[in-house]
Amino acid sequence: QVQVVESGGGSVQDGGSLRLACAASGETYSTSCMGWFRQAPGKEREGIAAIDTVRGNKYYVDSVKGRFAISQDNVKNTVYLQMNSLKPEETAMYYCAAGLGGCSSGSWGFTWAYHYWGQGTQVTVSS
């Protein structure tokens, strides 16, 4: 079993920045694909970034490229999501997820590729 816990959410103004953290514990050796998703009310959960913690490959959805950066601290078993130039439409609950094995370019953005999920952290961007 793997547990993931998100932190770092909050309220910012349009154009502001936040850094989310995802701490993994338990049998983390079995999971090497860590992803960030977000879900706004009434919308589907959307994959926004992922990192293969063994190979270092990083993946982003087009809408966040150049503004968001995913990184890892293997000593702390923590993955970070630095979010810059945030927009009001990016207000959502942000979730971290861990997938068995490594990331795949064809599946990293799909919820079914992940096996363990955190409870989420709220991000609110006001205009």
C-alpha cells in the first residue's frame, strides 16, 4: 500500500503562484509514476503533470506548459508542483496520485493509470 498526502493549496490572486507538495509513504518502491490532477466543480478530473521518479521524465498538459513545473525530492519521497501565473479558471481541487511502475507518454494523464490517490488540496484563484 502507498499513501499520498497533498499540501500547499490556498487562495491567490490572478497571476499568483503556489507550490503544492505530495508526500508518499508506504511501499513507494512499487510506484514510480507520480501525477497531479485537478477537478473543478461539475468537471472531469484532468491530468496536468506527471513525473517518472526513476527515469526523470516529465509530462505536462498543454494548458500548463511554461507555467507549471513538477519536481521531486527522492530523499523526502515528495513530489512538488510549482504553479505560476495562475488563472481564475484553474480554481479546483488538486489531487496527487501514484501509479504502479513508471509513467507512459500515452497514459500519464488518465485517472485509470494511477492506483493510489490523496484527498486533495483546494486551490482558489480570484480575479
